[in-house]
Amino acid sequence: MGDFNDVRSSNERHGSCFNPYNARCFNRFISNSGLVDINMEGYAFTWSHPSASKMSKLDRFLVSDGIFTLFPSITAICLDRHLSDHRPILLCEVHLDFGPIPFRFYHSWFDIDGFEDLIKRSWLSFSHSDANRMIRFEKKLQDLKVLIRQWIKTKNSDISSNKHDIVNELREIDKKMDRGEVDEATILKRFELKNNLIKINDMEATDNLQKSKVKWAIEGDENSKFFHGIINKRRSQLAIRGVFVDGIWCSEPDTIKDTFLNHFAARFSIPPAHRFKLSFQFQKGLTSSQAEDLERSVSNDEIRRAVWNCGDNKSPGPDGFTFEFFKRFWDLIGADFCDAVNHFFLYGAFSNGCNSSFIALIPKVIDAKFMNDFRPISLIGCIYKVVTKVLANRLVSVIQELISDTQSAFVAGRQILDGPFILDEILHWCKRKNKKSIFFKVNFAKAYDSAVEEGLLKGIQLSGSTFISHLFYADDAMFLGEWSEGNLKVEQAAASVGCTVMNPQFRYLGVMVGHRSSSIKAWDDIIFKLRGRLSKWKERITGKKITWVAWNKVLTAKNHGGLGVSSYFALNRALLLKWVWRFISNDGSLWCQTIRALYGQSIDSHPTKCIRSLFWYDCWIGDVPLFAKFPWLFALELNKVVSVADKLNGSLADSFRRDVRGGRESHQMETLNSLLASVSLSNSFDRWFCDLTGDGEFRVKEVRNFIDDLTLPSQSEPTRWVRFIPIKVNIFAWRARLDCLPTRVNLARRGVHVDSSSCSLCDSNEENVHHLFFCYDFARLILRRICLKHCRRTQQVMTATLSKKIKKVERSEVVDFDVLDG
């Protein structure tokens, strides 16, 4: 802690020069040291010039990640400076009580004995007589939550006590084993206690997984320290320990809640009556049949599909239940659930108390101190989610006919990156052509309730009749126009609307546009995000000091002997090729139209309807052009650039300079006729064909795998992967097959000092993979028992490689193996 006399980013200085090189060195020092910068509450700057013309954040606390495990509520507070030019900073724990914790369902409860019976018995016993089916369903959920709270409180107490007793019993048995005072009954008792402890630990790991909100986590992962680290770090980042109210730092929970309530109540209030209304007639609309289809009665099957389309572990609303709960007990609760949803479609409104929601405040910036620094996210209830999902599923069929091409996302077949890419291309085009233009960026969530009569009369003319006047994405919009006297004046427009003149390099939809991609500064945001994901505290928990397997082997596909992680090199190329594919396939998107308008029609995709597809030169049938397959016939061709359509509409020999003779010419003619016998031309447009999967569609995954196969090493034997056993067991078997386990022989080979390379169990042979798993007497006994139970040819399995020994076993059989291993 203390005065480091340097800052980490430009927003930590005001009125003085920012040195990016020093900031990078300081950040590198923090990262390499594995330290975490504690968020600072209160004032933003810790040092100030007496005139307040220069201010910087020079003082901070840098701690190790382990402190969050010991003190989850730790924070730093910047106090008043009084006579000094530095503000004192205080490291302390802040416990704020914002009220009772809402009910939240945890998936580990499914595995507790008696839980299913509790739900069935309780739900069938509820007898609410409300005529409103939605209110009746909500009351049942409320009563069920009360019973679950009481039941799980007792069960958690019993589980905690049971775990403590199991640990004590295991400790006593281990003491007896150490003295050699155990019999077979005691060993069996230890196996039983161990399995019970594993079940309890699995439940805790499931809770940690659900709390951590890690989408890539693996079921059964027991790295609880890693998940605790994620949970504690996220809690520290998301915690609200104070906010500035009228320039005064406030940390009282009641005042904070009232301040946020008033702020968002004003934001979500009904607009004033004097709000301007723009008269606009929509150019697109629905037919009567489409409108009737949208308003049709909802069926129970449609509701069920909507429920199954919702994520199992999404953050719940006020009801507290996840969709995994409703899916598990759909046969019991499904009828009441459908009745509640049908009530909305029957009356067109939610009943009072049934559409309540939580507002979660997510910090938009580091060290959020003002109300505008938080992004509100509404957590709605299950009924609300299903109703919106049903409506969204219905709109999918007609949304293409309603939304214009300027909307770049939330529509199937459109890409959210189209908007930033189009803007970036137009900006570069305007700079290169010295074309005067204007860009007006509007965020409707922050826009003023006013309008001016002057505005954009037309957009930017790119080529011919191609104009782009605006781009939309939900509440963000970009208006584009040409700079002219008849259009608008930037300074006057900015002053009248109340906004500022924008820098030519700005952020749109989270992407910086207007930068030169070759500039390092253009990638600062991405580098910053990657550094946050690759923090040192994660590396120390998950990393290994010895690299046992070459990284290229880990990246290699499983069918080539690797783990199938794949490389970023292949992913990057595959994603870039996706945009090339979009362009050459001419998908009709606004991005493709923009590229063609900016760079000319000479950049074209494959011709359409075979009118311009070249018979001899294009790979329109097979992987090789026909001129290479049939060189003797190509030599006879007079029109070398004849199209496929013209060639197939007549006789193949009509455009030859002479008749086909015997020998090679006759043989190639017969082969060509047989090849074209099954070809028939349709009236559909030509399209490019991706030949990796056989269906002609381009998929990033397939291209990524194809590039990996070309660039990564390949082994003759594929990786044996059994999905019925834990992933870590599969990885262990893979490492054993590669002889990459930390045996004494391998440790000595890598320069690690070991007293002896002899086996620590038998002290008669060298400790290597072959000896430990196939030659050691106890290992042979285990394999023999497995082979007698699962294999007919024991001797063949004993002498094969480890990858061929692992067979598909049931979960109960894995437990037997664990018992033998104990």
C-alpha cells in the first residue's frame, strides 16, 4: 500500500500528462506479482494540487487474491485530505445490510433425499380458490417457497453436522490404520464414509458452480478454491458500498436504496405530455393472415417449448425458481404453469403482483461512484419470461418483413458486428476520398425529450443509388449524412440538442470505429479485457509448474491423439473466412451492399443461375475444373469461357472445332457424358458450396477443425474418450498413454532431484507408467478384477495400451473401481 507515484489508466489523471508507457509498466508489475487492486470507494483521486487544477490517483492498496477468501467484504475508502495534498486511504471490511436475502433455488437440492417427495406432497396439498389462475399459481409458489425454506434450513443443519461427524470418524479410522489395528469391517466402513463425504462435497461444488455463473464450467469439477476465488472476486466487484448523493459520499443502506429508487423511478416514469410526436408511416406491415397467426391462442405444447428454450441456470426473478426446477417437475406443475400463461393471453395483461421484478445494478466502470455508473438489469419472474419467449418465437416468423436492413441485430441471419464494420468502412472511405460527412450518434436511453425541425435531409451517397442514412441497434442509433449548407451545421446542432461534438474515433456497440487497425491503440480495449481474464491469481490456482505435454498436442483433435482444445490461430482464420464467405455468397446484407458500393462491382461473388458460371474453368462439379480433368476435349473447345447454362442447353460437341475422334478423346467424351447425366439446372441462384461437410454450408467449427488438422501435429492412434467417466479421468488416461505422468523416472528426466528412481511401493523396479499400471502386483489385481467383469479376453487387454483398456462402464461400475482404488 502507499503512494506508487503512478497511475494505471488515463482516467486516473486530471489536468496533467498521462504517460502510457509508465502505465503499462505499472500494470505489468501488478499482473506479474499476482496482486489485485482494491476498488476505491469515495473520492476518485487521492492526490490534488492546491489549486485543484491537477489531480491523480497515486495511492492504492495492492493485495494478494487470498485476502478475498479471508475477508470477502474488504474495501478501500478514500477519506478527506484536510491540510495534506494526499487523501488518506483506509482498508477495512464493510458489512452493509440492505435487507433480507431473497429466496433462490439451488440445484443441489435435487440430490437431497426427500426433496422430491416434499415438492409432490406440498404442491398437491395447496388449495387456493382464486378464480384468477395466474394469482393462484403465484400463491402456490409463495407457499412452496416457505416450505422449502424451512425444510432446507433443517437439512443444511443436518448435512453440516453429518459432514463434521464423517470427518471425525475418518480421522479415527485413519489413526487405527496407521497403527495397523483395522479389520475388513473397518475398511468397508471407511469406504461408506468416504462415499458419503464425496456426495456432500459434490453438493457444495454444485452450489459453487451455480454461484460462480461460469458458463464453461464442467460438471463434477472439484476445484472449489478456483470457484470460491471467482465468487469472492465477483462479489467484491459488484458490491455497492456507497454512492455520491449531491456531491456527498453516502454509505448508509437506507439512503442508498432511496437514492437509487428515486433515480430509476424518474427514469422509468411516463414521459411528459408535451413530448414531441413525429408523424411517420411505416413502409412495412403484416398481412391479415400473419396478424391472425400472431394473435392465435397459445397451446400447452407451445408453452412447454418456450420453457425448454429458457436456460436452466439463469438468474431468477422474485419467484426465486430456476427453469431447471420447472423442467424437473413439469408433470406435476406444468398444468398450473400453462394455466397462468394462458391467463395472460386471454386477458392481455399481468395480474397485480405477478409482473414484479428485481433490478440488479451492474457497474459499468471500475470504482463506480455515481448512479449513472450502474447499468440496471431487470430480473423478471418465470411467467413473465415464458410469455415474452412465446411472443418472441412467434415474431421470428415475420420479423424479417418488419425490420429494415439498418437494424443489425436481434434478427435471425443478421450480425451485430455489421453496424460497427459498416461505420468503420464508411469512415475510412470518407477520409480517403476527402468527403465531408456527418455522423450523429444517439443513445435513446440518455436522449433529451426534445426535437428540432432541422435535421438530416438525406444520407451519404456511396455509389449510384446506394444511400445509408442511419443504423439501428436497440437503443443505439447512428445517423449519417453529407456535409452541406442545406443539411445541418455540426456546432449549432450539437448546441441545440445538448450534446458534444464527437471524436472521429468513437465506440459503437462496444467496438472502436475510425481507428487504423494497424495501430496498437486500436486494440487497447481487447488487450485490457484479455489481461483481466488471464489474471495471475487464476494462473496460480489452475496453472502447473511442469509442462508435461506439449501445447500443440493438447490443441490437436481427439481423433489425432490430442484433447481437441483447438488453437486460436485456427479460430481467428475461421472467423475471418466467415466474413469472406458472407461476401462471396452474396447474402444480401447491408454490409455486403456497403462493401460493393464502396469498392466497386468488380468484387463479385459466383455468378447467378449458371448464366456466367464457366463450364471449363469453375469448380461447379467436383473438386477439379473440367479443363484439367478433360484436357483433350478442352483442346477442341472453341469458346473457352462458355457458361454452364449455354453448354448444357445444347449438345456438348456443338462448340467443338471438329468431331470427337477415337482413343483418348472418345474415352473422355464418354466419361464427361456419364458425369453430366445426373446434372439438372434449376431456376435458383448459384451459390458457393463449402465441401467440408457435404451439405454445402459454411460452419466456423468445421473450418477451424480443418485448419487444425493442417497445422497441428497428428498421432497415429486417436485419443480414447469415454463420456461416462469424469473428464479428469479421461485426461489422466491420455497422459498415461503418452507417458506424461509425474513418475520418478519422468521427474528425473526433467531435472527434478529424486532420491531413487525405484518404485516407492515395491522397490524392485523403476517407477514408470508401465510398471505402476500394468506390472505392479496391486495394479494387476485391480485390472484383473475389471477385466473379469467387463472383458472376455483378459490377457489381450492386459497387454494393450491404456487407451484400449478403458471401456464404457456404467456409473455404478465406476464406484466399484473407486472402491478397489481406495
